[in-house]
Amino acid sequence: MVDRAGFENLYGSNVIEGSNPSLSAIECRYFFFCGCICYHESMSNIYTLGLALLVMLALYVIFILFSQKNKLPYYKNPNFISYSERSFYKILDSLVPQNYYIFPQVSLNSLLKVDKQGKEYWQYINKIKQKSVDFVIVAKDNFDPKLVIELDDFFHNYQSRIERDEFVNEALNEAEIKYLRIKGEKSYNLDKLKIQILEKLK
């Protein structure tokens, strides 16, 4: 910043009348000069700040794009089991003896093993790895699967589902795992259902 003495050395000390009679020409020029310097300094600061904001914005955009590129496309399934399955689980929980656990939506790949090798192993594992059963009742002491329960809603009337159910029944029979198919209803005869379950658990 140039002080008044330095300004006078640059522009001389002649005094002329201005719009304000108390200010000399040097004073007017001095204040004008200072104002210009302040203006340019302010513009420089604004430019620097704007440039910094642009750099930060660019870095943020790059970060977002990079994060999305490497983010796996998964999210929580809010309907882990259907409404009818949730309702039926509560019924099972009230009927099954306390020395058993009830597990919903169990993969056949976890429930069954394949007694084959090589290509045949993969042929049979592929038949079960994308299939699951609605409920598995296991013994609390050793987690041994005792009973599979399938809740058959109207989807089980489709031909593809019928074929799937027949395959699952056959696979469970071969593995010597008991199963029970219950037709999905709005309400159930609890006494009858309990008898069916306890009979299978013997």
C-alpha cells in the first residue's frame, strides 16, 4: 500500500480546488489510488477463493464418481420373508416344543450335501444352490435338521413350481429329512397343525 508521502512524490504537491474544498488534488488522487488498489486486491481475493472452491468441487465430484464405481450394488431386503411366512412363523413358535429351533428361509445348499465327484458334483449342486425351503426345525442340542416345513401359497399351483416342489420332496427323501407341506390359509386349525408337526418330529 502506498502512503500519502509516497503518493506526493509520484504526483507532485500542486493543490487544486475539488468538489470538496477541504481536500486537495493530491488528497483526491491519493484516495482514488488507494481505492483502486483495494478494489484490485478484493478482486484478487475473490478470484483466489473462487478457484479454491472450483478445485474442491472437482475433487468432490471425482470422489463421488470413484466411490460409486467401486460400490457393490447391494442393499438390505426389507422383505426377508413374506407377510404370510412371518405370520406362520409366529404360529410355529407357539406350537413347536422348546427343545427345537425354527429357522426360516434355509438354502438347500446348506441343508443338503452332494455325494458325487467332478462334473456330476457341480451338476447336482447347481440344482439346489438357488433353492430354499420356508422353515427348518432343528434340535437345540446338536442342530440336527428334524423337519422341513413348506408353506404352499397359490404360487405353488404353477407348473414350474410344482416341478420344483417334486424335486425338493425327492431330494429331502433321499437325505432322510422329514418334510411337511402346509397349504397357506388366512387362519389355521392349531390343534390339527400341532398334531401334524409333533407326529413328524417323533
